[in-house]
Amino acid sequence: MCRNIRPLNNFAPPATDDEIAAAALQYVRKVGGSSHPSAANQAAYDHAVEVIAAATRELVDALVTSAPPKDRETEAAKAKARAQARYGAA
């Protein structure tokens, strides 16, 4: 599950709230041990996602780097090439 969490720092344009929420959800699912919590645990999962998303936004906004911002399309192409090399042709 956590393999789906992507780096969010130093991109142009910056990470969106949706991207941060998706990363927080993946994290909570991994830590909670379930991708579909029971109704009894849904509120706890939802609250955790909100808190972690807020902390992630705060972190990403506070980070400073001297490196130039990365391009999303270029990074996606690199990831696709790595997957192709690792897993071969589909």
C-alpha cells in the first residue's frame, strides 16, 4: 500500500490538497492494517487522515531546498521507465 505514496516536495506546481490527502489515506490504511475499515473504525480512520494530511501540508510548505523544482511529467516518465526495466513489457 505505501508504495503508492509519492514524494510531494519540490514540485512545480506544488502538491495539491488531493495529493496530500491521498498520501495520508495510504499511510493510515497501512498503519491501521485495513484498506476498508469497519463502520466502527471509520470515524477514527477519517480523523487520522485529516490530522496526517494537515501535518503533511505543514511539512511540505515548510521544507526548503536549493534544488530546482521537479516536473511531474518528467518524474512520471522516469518511474515508467524504471517499471519497464524492472517488470519488462506488459
